Amino acid sequence: MYIAQSKRKTNIAEYILYLWQLEDLLRALQFSPEAIYSQLVAKHTELDETHKQELFIWYMDIVNLLREEGKETIGHLDHTLHLIADLHNLHLQLLQLPIGARYRELYAHVAPELPGLKERLGHKEMSDTELFFRALYSVILLRIKDKNSESSKDNRYIEDVIGLISPVVAELCTIFHKAERGEIDLFKEP
């Protein structure tokens, strides 16, 4: 909860990926309150009992959302998908607005790779922005699953594309946060 709150304020991409990882972790713990408490809450010795209870309730709220949305075994919370949709709307604006010049430059490097990446990840009918996040998350999962799989041709391809995607996502998120905080006006000349 505390990590998520911090990430939401500072890096929307890390926040989304953190929640996706948490969803999978909660599934791995089979939504067991006992396992969630012992594995995710009890280890926070720096927290007093009140804060531990708040953290536990937050985890259980996520469990309840996953159940309510029918995503007990697969899928991501609507909350994160809505954030990605917001980022995609910003992406589309940056492709047109003068303030998006740097973003367009970065995006131009990755755009030719997107059809191949969509095919490799099995997501042909999704927005480029959602694809960015799914690709980043796939790499996280690959790294967790098999740290020695870097010799695989597919993994090398994905790693190469991630090198192109990461700067695009970083720029998109930087502009998102600046706009959210009122530090920039998307519709004014830079």
C-alpha cells in the first residue's frame, strides 16, 4: 500500500507494473488471508500493528476487487487498465500536439517493431500503450521465471524491443505526471 502510494505519485508506469505483480502474487498465495498476512504483512517490522492492519486490509481489498471483476486466475484490475487508457489518450495527443515532439521522436524508433511484438506476445488487437505495459511486464516475468534464459532468441528480441519501449514509456509518464500536477499545459507551445 505504502509502496503503491509512493509509486502512484512519482511514476505511473512503476505503479501499474507493481499492481500487476501484486495481483499475481496474491493469486500465488491463493488469496489466503493467513498467507497474505504472513508473507506480505508480518515481515514489515517497521510498522506498528495499526499500520499492519491497514496494509492487510488493503491487500484484501485487492483480493476482493479481483474476485468481483472475475479475475481470480488471469487478467488485470480495471483500475490499471483505465490508467493505461488514460495514458493511451495522452499518447495519441502527443502524436499530434507540438509539446509531443520529443515523444514522437522516441516513438518513431519503436513503432516499426510494434506489429512483430504484438504477434510475439499474442496481443494483436490492443493499443500501443497497453502493448508497452504488457511487454514490460512480460520481461519482468521472464526475469523472475528464469534468470538464465537470456540466450533464447525470443528473449533477446524482447529485451531489444524493451530497450526501445522504456524511453517511450518514461517520456509518456513524465509528461503525464507534469500535466497531472499542472506543471505543463499540453495545448501550449513548448
